Amino acid sequence: MPRFSCLFRVALALVLFAPRTAFSAPAPEASPTALQIFDAALAKFESDRVALRKWQYHQTLTTHQVDGGGKVVAKGMWKSIVRAGDTRPLEYTAESMEGKLSFFKAGAEEPASASKPATAEKPKAAKDHDEKNQAESAVEAVRKYNLRDRYIWKHVGNENASGESAYVLTFEPKPKQNTRSREERFFGQLAGRLWVSRSDYSVLKAEAALQSPAHLFWVIARVTKFRLTYKLEPDTGSGRLFRHSKATARTEVAFPFYVVRQRHWLSTDKYEPRTTQGSRRVNQSANPPSSEP
């Protein structure tokens, strides 16, 4: 998978994952503060993760790399099964790549060939840490950097989102933050807003973007643009726990003589009883979807 997709996941984790706090949801007649709403949303997320321990869901990540004129020059697609709480590498069920995507790890840069034998294993990574479950690693990163207290949270009103009433929260970085690590430098420039359900504190919608460039991977490279959106689909009758979601991100990383521009789409669907990891087989194809998801 693209290494930069990990940044996408960690940023998405900011608006969905964080340490659980000892907090009881405010009474319906109360006027909760921004942090009370945020804490209740975190507790709701953690309880949902526990409830999903007997379930799994499928997710699809699609990445397009474009030139300065917006033309797609490379693209890839990865389908995987996510099991909440399972720290083993994600189980990939399908993957495809066309062209060469920047930030792709060694050993996976060449387009997958349909003639290669299928395998239930993900292609070997250049480093062991790349084999970690990225979904779970994102949760760990948010906990490690205490993002709850890195931001100024404000309750700016109520709106409708995903077919229901929601609290609207905004967040912006507190000044004079510790920026020793690349994650801290990134989080220190991120701001946005959340739409949190007034009925059960689910995060229904989220938006986040960098306020100024951030140095991440190398001294000479800067992330000059990062904009993320997330939306939880309305309940269609299968239960609020099994609602589908979609997230998108646009990224630009600037080097001295060129810029890498990418677009990412991450969707979750198809909840089902949990199966044993490795029971699915990878479908490799050199022809990913030609249009945006």
C-alpha cells in the first residue's frame, strides 16, 4: 500500500479515534460543552469497537496520482477486511495498480500481474513496521500524541448531518505545541470541524485541513496541501452499528523540483460475522477502476 495512505488514516483517526475518557453523556436537557460532546463521542466510538469484536467489515482504498493539470498518471486500489481490535496486518482480498505511485514501498511498486498466483498474504514490505495493521496503528498514534488536549474545541451550533440532528464542533491547534516528531508537526497544523449526533454521539461527518505546510518525511519535502472529508451514511435498516462510511483526501507533497499530487478514497461496507484471518484469497489485477469512486 502507499506509505502516504498511513497519513490519510491517521488524520481520519483524529476525527474518529482517541483515548476513551471516564465521561457520562450529558442529559438531553443539558447544554453540553464542546469537550463534553467530544468526550461522549470518543466513548461512543470505543463502545462501538467493543460491540464489533464479533464482526468484520470490508474497506476499499483507491488512490490516484495526478499531474499539475489534473490528469491521472497512476492509480491503485486495495480491498481489505478490517477486524476491530485485531493488531495483525490487514487481510487484503484484492489489489491492483497501474503506473507508478509515489510513496509506494519497495517490493510493491511494479503493477500486479493477473498471471501471478493468488495468495492470501499481503506482498512483503521493505520494513517490518510497514506490516503493522494501519487501522490499529492510527488509533495508537492518536492516543500517543494526546490529540484531545492539542486542540481548542468549540461548540458552534447545531445542524443536520446524515439525516439527523448534530452538534457542530470546531477544532484548531493550541499555540506553542511540541513538534519534535513528524506526526506532531502535522497535527500542529491541522484544523477542522465535526458533526456529532445529538442522539447517540456518533461522528456523522468531519472535515479537516492543514492550515500551513508541514515537514514530514524528509527535510526537503513538505506537505503543502491536505484536505480530508468523512461522512457516515444514514441508517438503512441494518442497524446503527453497521452503517457504511466514506472518506476522501487530497494531498500535495512538494520537493525542490516537483510536486506529488494524490487523491484518496476510503469506503467501508459489507459488515459480516468475523472469520479467521487468511480464509480469503487476494485477487490481483493490473486494471484498477478508471474513474473516481
